Amino acid sequence: MSSASEEMQINPTRARHLSENLSHVLSQVRLIAVSKLKPANDILALHNAPSSHTHFGENYSQELTEKAALLPKTINWHFIGALQTNKCRPLAESIPNLFSVSSVDSAKKADGLEKGRAKLEDEVQGKKLRVLVQINTSGEEEKSGVEPKDAVTLCKHILDNCPHLELGGLMTIGAIARSKATTKETENEDFEALRKCRDDVASQLGIEADKLELSMGMSSDFEAAIRQGSTEVRVGTTIFGERPARGDAKVKEDVAEEKK
């Protein structure tokens, strides 16, 4: 009996185009190909050879759950969107190959992820779920994340109370205006703030700074983020192209259409 991914059609032209885009971005950092609102066919095209990419990011828990059920378990899924507290445990316990949750901004969310991952302990053979603490470096009210001054407390909670989670580092999105204003000659203030916050956390908790990764940078500013020390970037439109409206998105395309 063939699996859903084996039955999925992949358009060769589209696969080649995606692979070229991926190669253009991929460098010394971990590249999360942000596949939200894009069909599982596109993800499979990049996961298969010759690209063989493994790290993909999703913003919506239901969409991630549906795609994870369709696609190979060799994919490393990153949840990168805002996650409601009551969705943390169900997400963590339903996807064994959930590699990372990049938007932890409260102890309650960490606790929910801890309970969910603990349920999968035998299945994942003790492999911890990587989490990143999201920092609101821009001070914007509409942005998720803890204030830099509260980062140590949350990181310590994860280290002390969540044995099935691994504190991978810190993450920020930052202000769009600052991102657009960044040039090769100037530094992004939000990226600088995250780096300083990471150093403060490491110092106060007695951790080597390079043990805590910096996750910052997207399609519009990933090059600047890498220059400022990001070890992980989230790139979507540069690889997949413009996204459809959420209501028009398909988890899986029934026919491999010719598209570039």
C-alpha cells in the first residue's frame, strides 16, 4: 500500500525552479523554508533529491498537522507562528518529527509543549523538542514575545522545569520599518537587541553564548541577519513565491500544474 507522499504528483519544472531558489538562499545557516499556505506538493519537491531539504516552517497548527500526516517523517518541522496556549500540548504530542517551536513567550506555553512531548517519549526515543524563546525587540504592542528584561526568567523556567524540551536559543521578528532601512553599512537595531539579550541570558544562566542560537531574518532581510550573527533564517516568498490568500490555499494539489 503506497503512502500519501508516494502518490503525490510533482511537476518537474516547478521542482527545478524551487530547487534553484533554495540553493540561492542556503549557506552556512540553518534555512527554514517557510511553506505556510503552500501545498504539500511543493514541500515534497524540495524534500526529495536533489535538494533533499529537511527544515520547513509552518504558521498555523492545523495546517502543519495536516501536512505532517501527508509527508515523510524525515522532514524536520518548525512551528514559527503565534501559538495559543491551549494548542501547545496537542501540537507537541501529535507530530513526532516536530523539530522546533520558535514562538515560546510564556511559561504556560512551555509547560504545554513539555506535557505534549513527554507523551511521545518512547516514540521519539528521548529526543527533546527544541524551543526558542521569542523576544519582542521592537517594543511593538501587536508583536508577540517577551520583553528582553523577562527573557532570563522564561529561559530559566524551561531549563529547570521542562526536561523534554531543549532551549535552543532566542528568536525575534522585529519591526518591518527597521528591516527595510537596513543596508550593508548599517545594522538592524532589532537584530542587535536580540544578540545583546542572548549574551545577557547566557551570562546570567552560566551558559556559553554560542550554545544559544539566534533565529532572526526573513526573505527581506536574511542577509543582514546573517551578518549580525543569525544561525537560522526563515525564508518563504524568496523560495516559494507569493502566497495565496489563506482561504484559497490548498494543503495538497490534486494535479501537478505547470507553474514557475
